Amino acid sequence: MRPGTCQRTKKIYMTLSRPSIPQGTRDFGPAVVRKRNYIFNIIRTVFELYGFQPLETPAMENLETLVGKYGEEGDRLIFKILNNGLSDPKNQDKARSAFENVLQGKNDKNLTERALRYDLTIPFARYVAMNHGQLTFPFKRYQLQPVWRADRPQKGRYREFFQCDADVIGSFSLLSEVELAHIYSTVFDKLGIPVEIRINSRKILTALAELCGGTGQMMAITVAIDKLEKIGLEKVKEELVQRGLEESRIAVIQKYLSITGSNAEKLTELKKLMGENETAKKGIKEMEYILDYKTAGFQPPLLVDLTLARGLDYYTGIIFEVKAPHTQMGSISGGGRYDDLTGLFGFPGIPGVGISFGVDRIYDVMEEMKLFPEEVYTGTQVLFFHAGELESKTAFGLMQQLRSRGIGCELYHEEARFDKQFKYAEKKNIPYAVIIGSMEMQDHTCTLKNLKSGEQKTFAQSELSAYPF
């Protein structure tokens, strides 16, 4: 064997065996988890203020629960789970046949019966359908859990990500939409993110489809319009041509997309375009109700965005989208009304409306804008130095007293030079150090040092537990 061959082989092996995670997923270290929890806690607190109750559903659902609920594009992004026991020789022939069906775009229970949840709304509708007899309506729930989509990973778009949803089910009242808009306003104000809260109505989009050949064109139109910001008007027109719309009808859509001005001006122009269409009248009336529902201090003002489509099939009324205009990020939150979602599970006529916060995108925006407060980075508040076996036992007793007050503490794990222990505190962003050496042991005192200001105090050990950290 030539010199160096063994070393190169070892290097190749180490490269091949290097641990990794699936594309589109991420590990979160302590600092990141603290910042994410800061976002979660604010959202959860606001949800609770508005009377929403917590709920959790399984990570996986039966495939039939999810498929057909998100539209053509959404269905393609569902992560399907292979059945157990496919390696069993008895199941292999069935699996091969089922795989051929899947390649043709069909689902086959011999290969897959379950899938990872795509969002939190459909599982929530399934929960309501299964438990409607035990629920008090209107039922207001919030849910903070991960979802999975087989999307192409890119900035702000992941295959595993968290959603934070709030939904009201069992009420047709537009007061629900008003309150959800205020939840958006409150959360983003507390997070310090300047945002635009945009609204439209699926009823208006349905009316547009009626003007352009009937509701059968609804999906083609909404999917194309939903891409307007990404691909531009000309590409949207090309897509509509490919989907079979005539030039005269595409012209109507172009006129619709060209409406500009203030909220009032947009609705006035919309009324002219839609004429006496009853569906449009209902949608415009709902928008006017929400825009006219004055509440002191509501910021930012709601913006009518007629290009807003929300590409999911189940929306039926008002739809929301939130953007951070001073960043490169797209939508960071969205939602809307879905007045018959439980009908998909055999219980029609239960209205609902909900919103969702995209925590991963919100995190990226806050990082970009440097909005996380300094205290978010702090976990341990006090580090007790290890100055010897006897000293550490005394330190441990004092540390437990502080912990009983809810103050996070650590005792350095071994006796070491003080400069090493100071560096440990600095790296972990610990603001205070308590030192008990041989002299302090004799005097029954301790030295408290503020590691940010450099200020140092010495006082009786019995007084430490009352110190206002």
C-alpha cells in the first residue's frame, strides 16, 4: 500500500459517515430555542387573552383525512408514510403493484395509508367532527405544533416548520374576523415587527370566476392570482391561457388586478366591475363591515388587497395575509374563513375562521431586523464559582435557595482557575457570578459580581437569597 493511502481512505470514510439531517429541516441550539420560545410565549399569551384554549393533534393523520383538502398543488406536497411491514415477503407483491399506482398519481392503501400533517386546520376540523358532541360552541382553540410539506427548501421555506393557529368554529359572526385581526396587531406590536395586514374575500374571487365562465374556473384563477407577486402579471396571463381561459375573460381578470387606490376607492371600483353579481355584493359587504368596525388604537390599518387569493380550496369568505414590508420575506402569517370545513368529514354547516402565524419566518424577520431583546439570550442568571470541595458545598446550599425563588443558577462543575470560570460565564451570557473562597468561608460572606457592569459587592451569605437579581 502506498504511503498516505490509509490516511486518504480514513478521510473518505469520515466524509461518507458524517452525520446529517434531512434537507429542509434544522437543529436548534440553546440560543435559537430561547429566541423561538420568546415568540411562542408572546403568541400563546395573546391567544389566551382572547379566550382561546390549547389543543394538540397527532403528527400523522390518515391519508384520506388530508388528501383532496388543499387543492391540486397542496396535495402534491403532502409527505406520505410507507406502511409497516413492506419488507415482509407476503406484502412485497402488493407493494410493487401499489407503487405503480402511486407513480401514476393514484393513492394505494397497500403502500401508504398515513401522512404527516400538512397544516393544523384540517386536523382541527377532523377533531371537531369527531368530538362535536362534547364541545361548547363557538369553540375557540389555539395550537402550536410542527407541520411538514414536501416543498423545495429555500430561504423562509422549510419542509418541517411550526405553525401557531387560532380558530373560532361554530359562529358566522364577523366579530371573529375583527378579533383575529386584532390578535395579529397585538402580537406583531409586542414582537416589534412593523407589518401590513392585508384582507380580501374569497366571495369576491368566486364572483370574478362567475364573470369569467363560472365557478369551475375558480381554482385556475385563484392559483394563478396567488402567484402574481412572484411571477408578475404577464406570466399570470400566460398561465391563465394555458388553463383554457379566453382572452376576453383574461381581460376582465387583468382589469380586476389593476384596481388601485385607498380601501374605499378599491371597493368602489370593484362594485363597478362586478355590477349586480350577488356573490360579490356579499363579499364587499363583509369587507366593509370589518373595515368600518372601529376600535381605538388599532395599528396598522387593514389594507384591502384584491390580488390576495390564498391558494387553499377550503376558504369561503374573508382571507388574511400579513407581510413585513421592510424585509425580503414573503407572507409571515395568513388565514381566513372556511364555513363548511367539517362538512368534509360528514358534519356540514359548522362555520369557522382562523389565522396562522409562520413562526420560522417570523424568527428570520426578527433576526434580520435585530429585534430580539437582550434578556432572551440569558438562561442561567447566576454562576457560583467552584473554589474547592468545602466551598462548593456551601455554594450549593445558597444556590438552592436562589433556585427556590425561581432564579436560574449553576455551580461550575469542577475546581478551576477563576479566569476559566469567568470565560465560561461570558460565553453563556450569565450576568452574575458568586464567589465563595477560603476568606469568605471564614467570614460567612460571599462576593457577588455583576459581569456586565463590573460592579462587585461583598455581604453576608444569609443575605444572598434576598438579593434583587
